[in-house]
Amino acid sequence: MLGFIVAIISGALMSIQGVWNAGVTKQTSIWTATGFVQFSALVVCIAAWFVSGREKSIGTLLQVSPKYFLLGGILGAFITFTVIQSVALLGPAKSAMFIVTAQLIVSYLIELFGLFGTEKVPFSWQKLCAAAMMAGGAIWFKSAQGK
């Protein structure tokens, strides 16, 4: 149950953040806003690390394997960039619908093929149909412009 609650909070925070970041972009620029978002996240993470008791040192990053896992921060910068752009171009609701649909489809493919060290899951027609319904819902949602 806790996982569902955390996921709901995450989705709500991502929606709010997308709108706020798009607002900053309108007054600055896309890379200025993206850089500020990443920098402010770094500051919060460092503060949280100090407050939480520093259970592991920063040096443990050197032991991470495979090394490409360390590219998550770079992906984070591009995630921030693309969320800002999609909110600005589509609006918050359509943007969220397509982002979540893409996340579901890509995440299922990652599980299906056991990519990046995840546990491989068997193919499921039910999951494929659910993903297709979600994609169809996103397209239907987009087509309801002004209605």
C-alpha cells in the first residue's frame, strides 16, 4: 500500500513541478530553468544526505556497477528539459498523459526483455492490452481539444 501512496505523491509532484518549471522557462530560458532545477535538486540532496546520517559515503559511487547507471543524472537533465517543453507545448494534462503512457510502455519493455539488470518477466497479453488502451486513451484525450 505504501508503494501506491508514494507513486501517487510522485505523480502529483511531477505534475506540479512541470508547470512550475515551464513558468520559470517563460521568464528565463529552457537551459537556465533546467540547470536551476538540477542545481536546486543537488542542494536538497546534499542537505538530506547530511541530515539523514550519511549512511554511505559519496565515494561509494565509484563502486557502482555497471558504470552506465551513473548516467541517471544526465538523463535527469534531459527529463527536466523534455517535461518543460512538453508542458509548454501541450499543457499540463496532455503532457502528463503522454509522459505516463511512454513511461508505462518503456518500463514494460525493460521488464519484458530484462534490460539494465531488471528481472525478466514473461509476456502478458493483458499487460500489452492495458498499455494499448492507455495509449489509445492518451490519443483520445488529446483529440478532445476544446470539447
